[in-house]
Amino acid sequence: MLHAWPVEDLPGGRVRVLTQETRIGQPAAALAQERPNPMLDGHQAWPDGLVGTASK
């Protein structure tokens, strides 16, 4: 699995964080079939945490 998190400065004091992922191989294919999907949930938890911290 490969991950990237490009972070961009935007006008108005805003920031955009993109999450990108690629998965190759049988373990990754099996993980993609799990419900709930632990990778998707984990990726969403990270920006949720950033927003929560920035809001304080």
C-alpha cells in the first residue's frame, strides 16, 4: 500500500488536505472487501482529528 497526503494552502486562511491511496496484492484486495472498511475509516479519522484540533 502506498499513501500520500498532499496539503495545499488556499485563500482565506484555508487548507486542503487530500488523501490518496493505492493498494496492490492479495492482502490489500481482502482488506478492501471488509465491512466496515478499516482503511477508509482510518483515513477519515485522520482529517476528522485535524478539524477537531484546528477548531479548538
